[in-house]
Amino acid sequence: MADSGNQTGAEKLVGKTARLTDLVDYRDDSVVSREIINKKTGTVTLFAFAEGQGLSEHTAPFDALVYIFDGEVDITISGKTLRLKEGEVVIMPANQPHALKAVSRFKMILTMIRS
């Protein structure tokens, strides 16, 4: 995953307004990520997936909330596939296998709480 280095730093977002869609850009055949918050208690990360890109099955030790703000994705959680579209959200539970595959290019915000 590449970080989009040409965008404003997260610290410059504090106390300012921004559009999620403007904070992370699509790149051909790539997954781009941009961390917005990184604290001991959790993280907030934006992702932009090119069509056909994804994340292979893995687990995480914490619950993770995924909000889709552009495009469409198939998310598989413990063998059950859900198709999410713009404006939809799902919680991926801790220690459960999950994977993502872009149906079309899509952008999401991932919020992980470490408690």
C-alpha cells in the first residue's frame, strides 16, 4: 500500500473541515492509504482501492468499523460475503477472518478501536 505523500498532513486537518473524497486519491492497480489518526487507543485510516484490488484474508485483534464513501466492495467476514456501496458501513469483529475485494474502485475509512 502506498501513502499519498502529496496531500496535506493529518495535523493540518485539526480544527479544519475537509471532504473525505479529497483526502486520498486513486492510483491505477494500487491500494493507497492515508492515516488520519494514530493513537494508543485506535487509528483512523483512509483507503482508495483500484478496481480489482483487495486485501487477502487476515485477522485483527480489535473490532474495525468500515465506512464506504465511494464505489463498491465485497467484504468477506468469516466466510460470509457482503457487498457494500457508498454510504454503507460494517463492523469487522476482532479475531474473525476478513478480506476485501474492489467490485469497482472504492474509498473507505477504517476506524480501529484498541480496547
